Amino acid sequence: MKVAIVGASGAVGHEFLKVLEQRDFPVDELLLFGSPRSAGSTLPFRGREVEIKLLEHNDAFKGVDVAFTSAGAGTSREFAETITRHGAVMIDNSSAFRMDADVPLVVPECNAEDALTRPRGIIANPNCTTIMMVTALMPIEKLSHIERIHVASYQSASGAGAQAMAELETQHRQIAEGKEVTVEKFPYQLAFNAIPQIDVFMPNGYTKEEMKMFDETRKILHSDVRCSAMCVRIPALRSHSEAVWIETRRPLEVAEVQEALSKAPGVDLQDNPAAKDYPMPLFTAGKDAVYVGRVRRDLACENGITLWLSGDQIRKGAALNAVQIAEYLITRNHLPLH
């Protein structure tokens, strides 16, 4: 199998390499692509160094079976035709195509079969916060239709990329040393702070990130559910967390929700408050599962359940989800295999 990674030098690109190696994905030939800044450098994969090629409009993707792209929406839009021209399946980690009617938006634990119908050869990877939330909510949706969602996200620096993670670490050092704090990747200092803005504000007062959660959740779950989100950047380095309140069609018992979550693929139930056992970004970083805890009744809603979740934004929120889509296509004999 011939595999390509576009945006190989970024945080998600690096994670793609780790995930492919750790999961023993069947890579016979690996191509890496990047910007002029990263072209010519190398990255390790399975004991050898692979050179990053400059992404250009040429026939470099001829013979590629699957291309994982994570270089931003503008790059994905510009190069989609070049990448898919010769039959490669493009699994795109940007926001470029997520809401296009002819592009499936897939979380394998929720709607894997949607990936089988892709008229343009493109499959979209959802927003990281949406991926983790729907992975946790799908087993509850199977118990009773979820009609409303309220969610507050607590998103780590990793959501803004490798340079943002480095800036957070730098800010903590600068503060400890009494130096002036560098602020470039975020609108304000993130260290010792919480910023209630992720992405730009829309005319309705919500941010683009918050509207992604509304729109993408409906598309993935094939549902009329309404989701009201408040997305906040916090000084965690890597994992995102979310406090979620849901209203279901019928009242659910906490025990049946916990049982469904304990059996759900991609979910790890960590819910023992008496022992102070609950998910936290400090411990979910580097893990594959979405960890769920603090499951309880919503005191403000008769048919309400509330829960807390945490998961690695770079893994399940990006690279791992994309690789799982490709793995599913392999099991259904749906990759080109030139």
C-alpha cells in the first residue's frame, strides 16, 4: 500500500507517523509532503529517514492509495484535485470539506459506513472537539434519541498546533523567571489563564469552533439534535476536555448510561468519584480512547444526563480518527490498492 501524508512536519503530521507505526498500518511505500520551509528535511518512520517533498501540482500522487492531509483548509482546497486525480482516497483533517453534501464526515465509532460513499474521493475528519463528544454520545443516542446538547469545552494548546504548545511552555518559563511574556499564537497570554474564544466570532455571537460542534454533530449522527457550545482555551498542553449536558427523549438511569459507555468502542469509562477517579488531560494525553466520568442526572432537566470527558486532541481528535477511517476502508476492500 502506498500512503501519503500532507503537512508531515506539523503536530498532526508527526502524530500520523506515530499512529501508523504503532498500529502496524500496512505501509509499503510512504510519501511525505510539506511546505517550502519543511521540504528537504526528513522524518523517521520504521527505522529509516523519509524525506519531505514539496507539495506541488504534479503527478506525485499517482499510485497513492490513501493520502492523509493536515495542512490547513486553504491547502486542502487548492490541492484536493491534484491529490485525488489518480484515485487516491483523501482523508482530510481540515475544515475545508466537512459540511459539503458530497463529502462524508466520519467518526468510525458512529458512522463508519458513510465513508463508503465518497463521490469526490474525499472523506472529512471532523473537528477534534466534535469527534470526542460524538464518540461518547453515540452509545447514549442508541439508548434514547438525544434532543439537546449543551457543552463547555476546555481545549488545550495543542489545538492551535505545535508552535502554540511551545509558546505555552515558553510562557510558563518566562513567568517563573520574571520575564516579559511572549504572546503570538493566542489573543492573550494562555499561561495561568482561560480564553473564552477559539476561532473567529460569527454574527450570532458564537465562534466558528462552536458552530462546528453544532453543524458537524448533526451530520455525523444523522440527527436533528441542537448543540449549544462554549469553547474555551485553557493552559493544558495536549488533551481537550468537555463538560456535556444532554436531554434525551426518555429519562435514562445513570446506571444504564454507565453500562452503555463501558461497552462502547473508543470509550473508557473512568467514573469513581468516591476515589477521586475521573478523566483529566494530564493523564489522557497520549491515549487512544475518549475517557468519560462524572456521569450523573442533570438537576435542571427532567430527561437530562451530564458527564465529563477528556481525550487526546492530536490522536483521537485528529490523526488516530483518520487512520481508523482508512483501516475501516481496508476491511471493506474500499481502498484503490493500485
